[in-house]
Amino acid sequence: MKRISGVTLVLSMCLVSAVWLYAQAAHKIVKFNVAGAGTGKGQGTVGVDIVDDGAITGYYFDSNSVIHGYLRASDGTFQKFDPKGSVGTFSNEMTSDHTIVGGYLDSNGVVHGFLRNPKGKYQIFNAPGAGNGSGQGTFLGDINIKGEIVGAYIDSNGVEHGFLLSPAGKYTTFDDPSAGNAKGQGTFPNGLSGLTDTSVISGVYVDSNGAQHGFLRSAGGKFTSIDPTGSVYTAAQGIDAKLQVGGFYIDSSGVFHGFLRTVNGKITSYDVPNSTGTAVNNISSAGIIAGYYSDTSGVLHGFLRSPTGQYSKFSVAGAGTGSGQGTFPASNNSTGATTGSYTDSNGVNHGFVRQ
């Protein structure tokens, strides 16, 4: 067994502390809206993914509530995009070189996966077995450093299945052994942070009773179910470089709680202090968790949770203060910079980045 020296341990702890101190100190929040975003209720701009150079991808709703993708560079300039034939584009994950994966709807309501390279060229993907009816099709969720892509497809019976797509275009389809095979059931890999550089995958599955559980799939294809004690609904939301899975669950009283599962299977449940519910959206490669919590008035606020369990709470100025309104962090990069959206008092969405 390799022995970890005291110096190595101290350096490792110092690195974690340095990353967290950056996340705590970098509290400047920049708000943004894509030109052409609608200003009606439910419209506006949503931040989805942020990479280490500060670039952000996401989507916006125009004045007709049609969804389009965008790339926001670190200098604040935008590129708007839609694959050919799209009537609704969902940008999801982005690599450090600004390759973007996601899905789009065609005029028949069928979903197709897309990869947009840094030059704006597209590859379109339709998984074998994907249905071609409305609400069926293929969606790309995450891409790793090797160029592997994890995604999901919905078949002609409305059942969802996971897949891993190799850089050479080979599909490996998978289903959690406990997943149901009726409409609305199946296996759903995570979109953000759902695939590691070592090909380990996290996500959720819905069983034959309609109950949702988390899963971890090893590079060799072995599945492990994830359910914190007391959960009636588990949402595994991503996996970090140490194979820790972050997510949230709902208990029998309908209360949301965050959880972290370590590589050895230990699950720690937590709640943001003074919250009435805690939800998780992302875990970065460095193990920093991003999510939101509700206060006693039902208003939502953002938070980051460090690998050692410290919290940094924040709200974007201008976020609504009505029940269900507030700040919604979507993802964070390895340094803790965070993007997402906030809903104002009129129900309009706006993007933000917390630097």
C-alpha cells in the first residue's frame, strides 16, 4: 500500500483550502441577458455551464418563448446559435476549448443530439433505437477530455436509456438493472458533471413503481444504486474527479436535503443552515457543490458547499422575493466561479456569473 506522507497530506489540504478561499472571496456577481431574449414571464436568459476560462454556455427564451443556445465568452461577448432545423435548442455541457453538446427539437417535436465545435460547425447524433415521435429522440449530456460523450435516448415506447458514445462514433447503450421499462421510466445519465475523464457515469433511474433512485456506473459497466436513508426520491446530480457523487433527495415529508456520496459508499446528508429545503445542481471536478435553498418565505437563494462542508450563501441583486423566485446556480468550475439564473419579481429569467 502506498503511504501518504504528512507533507503530501498538508499540501493537499492547503490546495483545497486555497480553492475554497477563492470561492469565498470572489463574490463579484455580473448579470447578463442575451440580446433578443424575451421579457415576459418564463422568458429570458439561463446560464447552464461555465468552464475554467470563464466562458459560459446556456440558452435563452425569445419573445415567442422559442429556446436558442448561446456561448458567452469571458469578455462578455455572445454567440447565439441553433443547429439547422432546430425549433428549440438546449445547450448543455461545454469543454475547455468551447466544444458544446446538447439537444434540439425539430418541427415534429423529435429531439436530436448535437456537438458544436469551437468553429461553429455541427455534428448531429441520433442513437440507434431512439424513437422518432414527438418527445422522443436523442440528447447529449456531457463530454470528457477523451472526447467520450454520455447521453440518453427515448425509444418509441417512451422509455429512456443511457449511452456512452466513443470519439469514433460507437454507441454503448446501458440500463440500470433495476430500471423500469414502461413509459416515463428508465435510465437517465446526468447532463452536467455526469461523466468523468475515467469514463465513470452518474445519473438516475426510475424503477417499475415510478420511484427515482441515483446510480453510479463504473468504467467497466458495473452499477451501484444510490439512496440516502429516508429518501423517497433521489436525484444524483453529478460526480467529481474523486468519484464523489453530489445530489439531493426528498424525504417522506416532502423536504429537500443535499447529499454527498464518497467513493467508498459513505453518504452524508446535509442542509444549508437556516434553510427549509436544500437542492443541488452540480458538483465541480474539485468537489465544490453548487445549489440553492429555500427560506421560510419560500424564496430561493444560491449556495456553494466546500469539500470540507463550509457554506457560502448568496443572492443576486434584483432577484424576486416571492415564493418560488430567487437565485438558481446551475454549475461551477474548478475554482468555484458559478453561473446560473435568477428570476425577477415579474417571473423573467436573467443570467449571472459569480466570479
